[in-house]
Amino acid sequence: MADLRNTTDDERFFLHSGRRWRKADPSLPEDVLARLMSHLGRGRSGVRNSAKGDDGAALPRARRTVQLAKEGLGERGKPWWEQSEAERKARWTAALKELDALHPPRPDRPARKRSGDG
């Protein structure tokens, strides 16, 4: 993994609707990125759908899922360019561990190999 402290603002942020948003950590392995994005999509869908018959637990769980996925991606929390390689790996590993506990693999689907769970 590379030292990312010297990345430029163009590499760290993007603009959307006039607002600056932090980009995901570019050092994320592809499989880790895919898993985090899957959890992020699941969480966003849960936030959107929680108003329909919410039992009171769906919305907080969906919001927690979004927060954890964004933290794992490096879009929230301590900026990824200020973290060491070990800190970045610990960040995404911890996020995936908690996300997988919130959303265990369904028995009808085989579990995928999990990289970054070191």
C-alpha cells in the first residue's frame, strides 16, 4: 500500500450539487470495496424503505449500516490520507466485521471469501 498523505484535494474530494464529498480510500482492495459498497447499498435501501411498516428498529439499523459502510470506505471518520496502512486496514476490517454481524450471509447463498479480514 502506498503512503497517501501527499494526495491532492482532487484525489480526495469530488463535487456533487455544489457540495464537496470525500472520496473512498483508493487503497481498498477490489473485493473489500465491493463488499462495503454492497453493504452501503443495502443500508441506503433500508433507509429509503424503512418508512413502510417500520417496526421501530429498521431505520436505526439501516442508518448504522450506512454509517459503518462509509467509515469502512474512508468517507467518514479520520481522513484516509492521514492514516497509516495498518490504520486503514484496521478501519475497513472493523467495519466489515460489524457489518457482517448486522447482515449475516443468508443460508441459501454460499459465503464469499473475505479478504481484508486479517
